[in-house]
Amino acid sequence: MCPIEFDVELDDGRIAHCWKAQSQPYLDCEFSAGLVEGVDPDVLYLRLDREKDEPLTLFLRPDELQAIIWVATGALWSLEIQKRALISDGNESED
């Protein structure tokens, strides 16, 4: 998937120079995040790189990435609470 260091050309012609800090591979895709230069005020990126699709790269400020983490955590927490409610109601067995 994406190398440790790579460039992304934006529609306006700017070049975002990226350094991968962390990644999580899956069967047909990889999520990664890291540092970016050249697209101020954005200094971080979040990328979804699927084998069959063009990579989706978001350039973000630190507060924006924190907001994504916050809302994703809320969604995961809600899913867990829903599963526990179904188990306690006897509608589903625990995995």
C-alpha cells in the first residue's frame, strides 16, 4: 500500500509531502495517518488506501483529527452499549 514517505498533488497544484507515522492493514486496504508538509494549516493526514479504489487522503489540523477520533469513539461506544442491551434483554448471545 502507501510507502512511508509519499507526495499527493492537490487539485490546486500544491504538493502535500507526507510521512506515515502509523498504519493498520486489512485484507484489501490500509488505514494510515501521519505528518504532512505543504498544505498549511493542515499538518496531519488520514488516509484510506483500498486496492480497487484511488486512495482517499484527508489533510487535517490536530483539532480536526481529534474531532474525528472523538466521534468515532462515540459511535463505537454506542454500538457496544446497544450490544450489551440486546444481551441483557435476552435477544442475542454474547460473542
